[in-house]
Amino acid sequence: MTLDELKIYKKILILGYGIEGKSSERFLKKFHPDANVSIADQKNGNDYLDVQGDYDLVIKTPGIRKELITQKYTTATNIFLANAQGITIGVTGTKGKSTAVTLIHHILQKGGKESVLLGNIGNAMLDSLTDDLIHPHTNIVLELSSYQLEDAQYSPHIACIINIFHELHNHLSYEEYFSAKARIIAFQNNNDYFFYNDKQSELTTLAKNTPATSIPFLPRNEIRSIIEMMSKNHKLEHNIDVTAAAFTIGRYNGISDEEIVNAIYSTKPLPHRIEYVGKYSGIDFYDDSAANHPEAVMNALNMLDSVSTIILGGQDRDFHFEDVIRKLAEKNVQHIVLFPDIAQKIQSLISSLSEYTPNVVEVHSMNEAVTQAFAVTKENEVCLLSPGAPSYLMFKNFNERGEAFQECIKKYAQKTS
């Protein structure tokens, strides 16, 4: 919704008062000061949705399902995309989008281009307009969730989908989830660009049916060769598909391979994403708490050598762990520490592989998990927290889970030193 369209409405309700809701309020105070703006939030009581009829327009935050909105509405994402004057680069995907936007942002900066990082990982989008941070030549790198995209009415100039895995993310079905992600390109035209992971057939189908110029990620072997040659064989610390996305977009923007590789190696992994915690009692600990899906566990196992102990498990979302168990067997991971409530599922899968007989222990707290890891993992081996499932049974979110992991490690090491 453009600013001129927004100004038609005099009574506006901001529905949801978190980071994005507060940002919407600041935006309206600056650009539409004559509007009568009110707030409705779940903290006001369970009937907070009932007041919608008193307003001309609702600005809905992403956590509220669109089916609950009874008035004409827009979103901060739509307001931003309709009014931002810079070059928008929108990135979505099931896993890796936070790392991808961070890499793209740093690559652009290394290449001497003006760039701002907004969305889920950066500043709230509308704050950049309120604070006058955007200019016509600014590259605006956006991390976009399915909730921000499900009712999008605009597309970024450059759209990128890292991957889409089979999960719901609180959507009613996988089809609904996929459709929400795909809306990132729904309003592109022949002046726009779509960068996509051509290893996923569903994304290749999207690429064939958009008027935008579709560009697949560069071949992974080519990227590995370039990185190894230019980085003196330093190990890549980021997922190869995420790196491929950032590398491809960097090249499109005219940035040299050398500058791209320098940016990749100066960008440390984000917290709880195969994050090296340190060596304690001779054991190397890695925190991959952000791995809420089996595919993310596969990525961690592919990137790390000498994993002896893995901490798996969390809320059962009917994910398929067959490939994970086969990978654990292939990597000869000897110790599996399980959180509820997928322990029985994992045990059953392990039993189906007669040649794989790891030591499996179910625990009910992070302290138990870490104590078990110290007991069974040998010096110079790796203990990896990569749950492959959501954290909500035991923790508020994956950040809290990862922080608990790191805290328990340090407390145990201090106690035994």
C-alpha cells in the first residue's frame, strides 16, 4: 500500500504490538500524523480482535492469521515494498535465510555498494523509512518469512528462495506453506530477477513460470573450487546452498570472486548455526540449535568431521529422519542423546539398520544431555547439538535451547576443572 493510498484511511488499527507493530506506529506518526491510530494486542485480552469493526484499516503483524482479520488490511511488509525507493533483494527459504542475507549484505559492502539489512534478522523494515536510511541506490537486503509473504501484494526486484522443505511452520498444510513462500515472486515482471536452488524441482518449476529472469545458483563444485583456491584451503563455515545463493547474487551485482570470498570468510556463522562453542575437556562442542528440521541436521553432519556424539530431538512435527539415521551410520556417530518426543521414532529407525548399533540415551533436560555428552565423548571428538525438531516442549525457542546448551557446557567444565 503506497503512502498516498494509506492516507485515505483516518482510523487505523495496528493489530499486534511487537517489534513490527511498534515500527508501524512510528511510521504512521511521521508520515500520516493526522490518522487516529490505535493498538490491539493479545496482551489486552482474548477479545482483542473484536475491535476491528471500529476502524477503516487494519495493519496486521505476521503472527496473526489473515483469516482472523475482518476489515480491510495491509501489512508492514506491503507498506515497505510499495514505498521503498532502493533496490530490494528479498530472500526466503525454510533454512539458511538468516545466514544468506547476512552473507549477501557483507558481499555487497565488500564490493563497495551501499547496503542495509532489514527484516527478521535486521532492523524493522518501516524504521528504515522513518529514519530516512533508504536512497534510490541503496541495496535493501530483506529476510522474509512465510508469514510476511502469505499476503504480499508486491515482490522484491531480486527474489531468492534458498530451499523449501516439507514442514508447516504453523500453516495449515504444506501446500499453504509453499504457496506463501512462492508469493515472493508472484508480482515480479520481466525487469526483475529470481535466483533459485535448481536442486529442488518445485523451485525449478516456479522458475519456469515467472516473467522474471530466472537464474539458478552457481554449481556447488565450482564455488568450492574457487573458495579453496582463494582461501588457502580454509574450511567453508557456511551451508553450501546458502553460500551458492550469496555467491551467485554477488556475481550478478558485479562483485569480483576475490571480494566475495573475502566477505564469506569474514562473516562468522550466526549464533546457534553450527556455532563453535569451544574445546572443553578435550571435546569440541558445536551448537546447531537453529536446526529445527532434519535437513538442517544433514547439513551439519556433512560439514563437520569426527562427530562422536549428537544431541537430537524435540517436538514431533512428523518429520522424516530416515536420511539422518543413515547419515549417522555412515559417519559412525557412536552416541545419540535424545530429547522427547521423537525418541521412540529415532529408536525404531536405528533398529531397522542392523549394522548400526550406537549408544542411545533419552534425557529430559539440557543438563542431563550435556552431562551424558561429557561422559561418553572422547578427547578430540565432536559433540554436536543439532536437534532436527522444534524446541517448544522444553524451551521458548531455539535461541534459548542453544544458550542453555552453552551454559551447561561451561558450568560442567568449570565444576570438573
